[in-house]
Amino acid sequence: MDPAEFQRPLNFCQACAVRNRAICADLDEGEIDLLNRIGRRQRLRAGDQLLWEGDEAVLVANVVEGVLKLSTQTADGREQILGLAYPSDFLGRPFGQLTPYGVEALTDALVCVFQRSDFDRFAREHPRLEHKLLERTLTELDRTRRWMLLLGRMSAEQKLAAFLIEMSERLSPATCAAEPGAIDTLELPLSRQQIADVLGLTIETVSRQFTRMKAEGLIDLPSRRDVRILQRAALEDRAA
Amino acid sequence: MDPAEFQRPLNFCQACAVRNRAICADLDEGEIDLLNRIGRRQRLRAGDQLLWEGDEAVLVANVVEGVLKLSTQTADGREQILGLAYPSDFLGRPFGQLTPYGVEALTDALVCVFQRSDFDRFAREHPRLEHKLLERTLTELDRTRRWMLLLGRMSAEQKLAAFLIEMSERLSPATCAAEPGAIDTLELPLSRQQIADVLGLTIETVSRQFTRMKAEGLIDLPSRRDVRILQRAALEDRAA
DNA sequence: CGAATTGTTGATTGAGTTCAATGCAGGTGG
DNA sequence: CCACCTGCATTGAACTCAATCAACAATTCG
């Protein structure tokens, strides 16, 4: 890995792509400086593991670029992906002993990492940060609960349609936060197997649904990882 | 309803059954007094609705006694229960505009209700409360994510076994928090239909699984709402 | 007691899994 | 440059578990 990645510029927060959306958004200059001192940036390659399920929770992190997956194993070794993390999302378990799920980079990624002990202390001393983290956690809980509905009640077709819609929304110009502009051409950061693990399906079912949606003209599949949404409204209907 | 339920004793927090476990646990006397002033206790009958999905979020609450369900509807009208709330659990969506799910009492219940605006203000002025709420929300997020695994990957048998194990743990002497002592005789606060909605199954499948577990000697069913766990270890194996 | 609600049981169906074969792209080395 | 491998993805066929449809039993309630 390039050793330059580990150098610490005077204050990397200032140029941070997620500066206005992540939990550090409300901090003032002095606080940012302090936070900057206890954190470091780390670049991850697709496939790199950042946190291991069950490990002692020593790290927390903020996603700056890229997409990561949170996952856990079933007793029989299959994987269930618990969620995906996009830029400005928070990773890890503050104020807890154990990391409750594994975190792995799906694409090349850039994260802002803290020792949990440092972060916990900082958070307790800076209520504005803690408040942001609370808001984010509440939002994430809502999102996760809505996803339960998907897993518990939806058909394979509905699951994949919903997945594609969500992807197109969260993958849109990674930079912008405000406008929820969805894009129609997307490069999936997940393999078929990983999509299956997100949706609680098998790879074969995912593949068949892709094929069917393509045959029906809802989407086009220029290559394995590329999807073009041709009829968004119709796709949204299927996701109902 | 008994009007005595609405009287406000000088400080009902002092005698509160969940005083040491709920988010108010770390507050000092003065803070408790203030909180006491903005909240009120409300008794609910089984079946009463406390919050409606999609409504403006005007209330938040703490569960003191009883079991409530959080739920949402699918487009085609079926219900998915997103989670259950037990004593000391927190309900509602602080710092948010909309209530993201409905809340209904499954048993008679006692809750401690706040206007969201009052609560939000109080929370922002009292970081210790906000911290407790954050810890609780993080724990709830972890629990919810583990439940996703259940919905996404488990068979009907595994789902029901896991449900019974969890119930027996969370229903145990509602008073105690520390010791995780599970009980072997429980009165279910849910109908068959509601269990089905929690587990993402149909009522028939739930019924069949109950019958089978009874036939296999894992449990006994003295009545519709009563379950006696006869072989906990074996039941836990099924929940794997 | 009869009506209504809730739960159980049986028969059938079907969506999604499993097992198995084939296709396809990106390397690697002869 | 092409043959060959390897890992992912697609397609097909058989099977399975849970959903659905339907009848019936048990409780609850007026």
C-alpha cells in the first residue's frame, strides 16, 4: 500500500468530501482540529476487511468514499448482508464492547478511522457530535426497519426492484447530499452473490429476476456489473 | 378509563419501575424533576394505538409496563411487525418529522409520554439523557439487524424457535434488568396472527410449527396463549 | 345458546431453492 | 495468438417448504 496514504496533512477534514453531511458537520473549527488529531484516513481496496464480527470493538469510522457492506454469518455458514454503507455513513459500535458485524469494502474506499476509546471520549465531551451521531443512528434504525419489511414480506421480484431503485438513489453523484436525484445508469458495487446475500435470496434467483426484467424491457444489462434503468416508473411499481 | 390514572403525583419518576434501566437512569434529582414536569403517564389497554405510521411525530414515550408492537403495512395491506417494545424501551422518533411506524399495545400497558418538542428540547439541553438515548438506539439497531438475519435466512421452524427463546428472555421477571434469567412458562402477548406478522410467516405455518414442536416434546401448549418450554436446549438448537 | 372470532388441520399449489450443466470473460502461460 | 484454466453468471430440471385455499374445531362474547 502506498505509504503516502498514511501521511497526516495538517487538517484533512477541511477538504473532506463528506464534511457537510457526516456526523462532524456541526463541529466548529477548534473541534474539527481536535477530531482531526485523533483520526486518520485509511484507503481500502475492494475486498479489504475493516472490522471483524465478534472482535473487540476497537475502531469506529466514517465513510468518505466508496461502498462497504455490513454482514454476519448464519450458523450454517451462509452470509446475510445487514446493510450497505455509503459516503458519510458511520461504521462501528461506539460505547460497546463487541463489533456486532463484519465490515468489508465492496469498492475501493476511503474511510476516516478512530480508535474507539478516543472517539468515545471525544463524543462524550462534545454533545454536538453525539447529537449528530444520534440523529444518524435513528435514521439508520428507520432504514433498517423498512428493510425488514422487504426481507419478511416481499417476493424476489419486489426485492430486486427495490434494491435497484435504492442503489440508483444512493449511488447518484456521490458528492451531493441535498438533491435526491437518482441516476439511470449505474455500476453495481456488488456481485450477484452479494446481491443475493443482501436480499435473502440465492444467486440463481437473482440472476433469473435480472434476466426477466431485461426481457420485459424494464432494464438493460450492458455487462455483469452495469445496469441501465429503462422504465423507472414501472420498476418502482414492482418494488411496491 | 379510571381518571385516577391521569393524576400527576408530585414525582412519579421516583417510584418508576424502570427508573434504573430507561434512558432517564443517569439523570440527577433536579433533572428528573424537570423531566417529570414535561411528561405524563398514560395507561393503555391491549389493542390501543399510541402512534400512527406516517403521522406527524408529536409524541415520544417510554415503556413502563407491558408489551407493544411496532408495525408497518405492505402496499397490499398485509402487516409486518418491525419489533416489540418491552419495559424500559423507548418509543417514537425524536428529532424527526414523521412517525415511521405504528405503535399498538399488545397487553395492557403503562407508558410515560412526552410531547416530542418538549422532549427534543430537554434532550438537547441534557447530554446525559441524549447519551443514554444514543446507547439505547445503538443497541436497538444491533438487535434489529440480527432480526434481519432471522427474516432473511431462517426456516419457519428456526423463526418460531428463536421467537420463543427471545420471548422467554425478555418476558422474564419484568422487574429485573441485570440477570438475563429466562423463564420456562410464558403467556404470549401476541395472537397467532401477530406472531406470523413478526416472523414474516402465515398464521397456518405458525400453527403447524407449534403443533409440531408440541408433538416432538419441545414445548407444551396448555392454552392458546400459554407456552411451557420443556426442552430449552433442544429449542435453542432449532433456533440456530 | 348462537354468532363471531381465532386457531387447527388437510389438500393443493407455487415461488424459490437445490443440484447440475453450460456459458462467458479475464487472465496466464505455452 | 490461441488454448486452457478459473471464477462468476446464466439456464434448466427436480424438488421442497411455506403459501394458499378450504373446511372444521375451539373459544369468546353478546
